[in-house]
Amino acid sequence: MSLFLWFMLIAALVAVLSVRRVKRRTRLVKPDRSLKPAEWSAEEVTVGWIGHSTVLMNIYGVKVITDPVLGRRVGQHLGIGDWQIGPRRHVEPAVTYDDLGQVDVILLSHAHFDHFDIPTLKRLAHPGVLMIVPKNTSKLLKGLPCRRIVELSGEEEVQLSECGLTIKAVPVKHWGNRYPWNVDYGYTGYLIEKRDTRIFFPGDTAYTPDFYRLRERGEIDLCFMPIGAYSPDKYQWAHCTPEQAWQMFLDTGANVLVPIHWDTIKLSQEPLHEPLERLLAASGEQRDRIVITKHGEVYVLVKDKVSLS
């Protein structure tokens, strides 16, 4: 057997171990709704949850997608077709490639397989797209056609003159290795700004009290927050509980919350719907500030006016 094939076999085994496959398989179901971004207005900010940490935004005419994962599995790609070794998603993506069309900006928070999916990125890459990635991860995108790749770390920021966005890195409490030896791979959240609108996307994070500093940039209109993959308790060094997610949302001072990283891919031991139930309980009388709770649901933000569809 060639060295290349040996390497692929070893990499596949590492992928299986790194994503912590669970024993039982779940049935693939359709999302509650499907996104139709072609119908979204360029004069507003529109947000739709595709699934897991994949969110589509139209920010005053700029189409942004976060941690895009649109395949049926996450894990090591075997280099043949769309074959991957790793966990299956149990809810289909809430958008098709045809409906998605070309995106302007791709934000990648870290290189874990359930956030940095090479087959999806190959489908989304085109000569006009801008990619914002953590430190030392742009090498994973070598050969993909794109306009520009920018690495951010710490509290660095970049002004994208091509589309009018300002993207600022926000430190989070997580880890970035794709394989055990990638100890130099970064991980980050992002504060996204255009005009007077600010949106916070943390990617994955454990509890940290530091998000209150986002208030220094001004009012946060919308905050995404991961709420799953916290069980067993030992996972909480890298993933927050729903109650901690609610507290971090309050710390940001954001107006509304969109929970992510739950009910899509089975990566941990809590029941699939428990994260949202616990988040709603934690929010108490403020649960109306949680504006998306289903795959394919859309939230439209117009300054001084909001709507849910």
C-alpha cells in the first residue's frame, strides 16, 4: 500500500476519534423551513439558521455565511466524491446550494470538522469571495479560488473595502486543533459591523466572563451563542451550557439572541432538544429575546423595528 493511502487511513481514524462518534444513529429529517435568500432585501439585515453553526446573513446587501457545513456528514474527506468518515447530521441543511447562490464573505471560527468543512468550502469558493479565518488555518484552503483570505487572531480587525464590512476577532474559550498535531491552529469569534449595525458570532466557546467588553464598540444588535455539546460535564471546558450561553448573551448587552450549535449533529450525550429547553428556562420572562428556535427560521432586523418570519 502506498504511503499516501496509509496516511489517508490514519487520518480517517483520527477524524473518527476527534469528532467523538456516538453509537446510535439518528434519522435524517427535513428542516422546519427552507431559506430563500434571493427574496431578502438589501436594505435590511436578515439572518437565517441553516443548522449547527452555519448561519446565513444578508447585511445590507452583503451575503455572509458562518462555518458552512452543508453535507450529510462531518469528518475526514476521503478524497473520493463526497465520501467522509464522521458523524451524520440528523436535520438536512435549511438551504440548497441553488437557493444559496454565491456568498460574498465566509467566516470560519476554527478548524474542527463540524465548522471547517472542506467539501462545502469547495462548493462555495469562487473568485469573488472573501474568507476570514483564524491564525494558521488558511493553509487548509490552499488551491481554492477566492478573492482574498485574511487570518485574524487576538483582537485584530480588518476592514473589507470590497463590501463595507468591518470584522473584528473576539477571543473565545475553545481550542483549534484539526488533528492532534495542529497545536498552532487558532480559534476565534467575530464581531461583524456595517453602518451602525453590530452582530456577534462566537463560533464555539466555553463560558467566559469577557464578552462584556464588546459593549465598548457600541450597541450589539444580535448575538449568536452556542448552546449544545456540554454533556458529559467534562466537555464544558470547551463548550458552554445553555445557562452559561444566556449569561454570556446578557454580558454582551445584545438586543436579541440566536442559539446555534444544537439539534443538528449528535456530538455529545445530552438529548437533542434539551439545549433549547434549558435556554428558554434560563431566559425566564425575557424569552422573547430569543428570536430563532427552528431550522430555516428567519429574523429580519431593521433599525428601531424587528420582525420574525
